Amino acid sequence: MVEGGTVYLAVIGVLLLVALTLGVRVLGNIFREGRERRRRRNAGDIEPYTQDEAHGPDPSPSSSDGDDESGPSDRGGPSITCPKCGAVNDPTFTYCRQCASRLRLTG
């Protein structure tokens, strides 16, 4: 007779393998799509950057979340302009908020 604990472990093991297989498949698709977008962008088929519809353009200082009207320069220094797309980023950012290019080396 098979014990309940053994069956439980077998079922959990199978479920973990299924989840891992699906996760690898999804990550593979994301990687392939990213490579294809980069290839198309480098070939000039698509724009280097398209505006994120969910966030829109840079918010004005008066629409910030706080009561004060602080801009990026009040949050740690001057803003950083992305060398690749020209977007203005918060000085604490390591990657551009629009094109995800590295802004500076992490230290």
C-alpha cells in the first residue's frame, strides 16, 4: 500500500515540474520577442521609443503625489538625461524609464 505522504510528494513534484515547464516557455517567448523588437528597432522598422500610453508624458511638478511642488532636482540632485532616447529621468534611476537603457554604472 502506498502511503499518503508519498502520493502527496509525487503530486507536488509533478505540479512543480508543470509550473517550471510553463515558466520556461513564457520566459523563452519574452526573450524571443525582445530580440525581435531589438532587431526591428536597429533595422529602423519601428521607432526607438514609443510613448507609454498608461503613463503618458512626464508629469508636471504640480501633479506630483506630494503637497509640495518638488521636481526631480529636489529628490537627490539634477535630473539625468538618457543618452540613447533623451528622456529626463530621476537622479536615483539606474535605467531609463522610457527605453530601459543603462544610465550609469551602479556603485
